[in-house]
Amino acid sequence: QVQWEESGGGLVQPGGSRTLSCAASGNIASVNTMGWYRQAPGKEREFVAGISSGGSIYYGESVKGRFTISRDYAKQFLYLQMDSLKEEDTAVYYCLASSDYGKYWGQGIDVTVSS
């Protein structure tokens, strides 16, 4: 099992920046991929960004060029740097760890982009 401790949400003005963090604990050695998803009100959960154990990085089309995913392997932190935020980025953001044993979701971080 993998557990997450999340931080970094809140209210941000359009055009602003925010960094989300997730600290992982538990059976980290079994994790293949870590990533971020989000779910806006009334919409399905969508892929935001992912990073494999080998360092390959992937982004959803709507955030390419604005968001940056990174992972601190030593401290087992996962980050999402969000720049040039838009109102349509308003959502609950979830960190995810995928292993051979299952998928482990965080509780969710609320991010609201509004003036």
C-alpha cells in the first residue's frame, strides 16, 4: 500500500502560479508510475501529468507548456508546478501511485482559479 499526504491547494488568481505537493509513504519500492489527475465540478476525472520510475514524463493536452511534474526520489515527494493558471484549471487535484499491486489515490487537493 501507498499513502499520500497532500498540500498546496487554495485560491489563485488567473495567470498566477501554484505548486502542489504529495508526500508518499508505504511500499514505495513497488511503484512504477506516479501522476496527477484532476476532476472539475460536473466533469469526469482527467489525466494531468505522469512520471515513470525511469523518468519519462507525460502531460495532458490542456496543461502542456503550463504545468510541470517532478519527483524527489530521495524524499518520496511528487510535485506539480502550475503556471499561467486559467479559470478552467479549477478542480480537485489527485496524486496517484501505480504499482503491480494496485492504484493508490490521494484524498484530493482543492484548487480554485478565480479573480
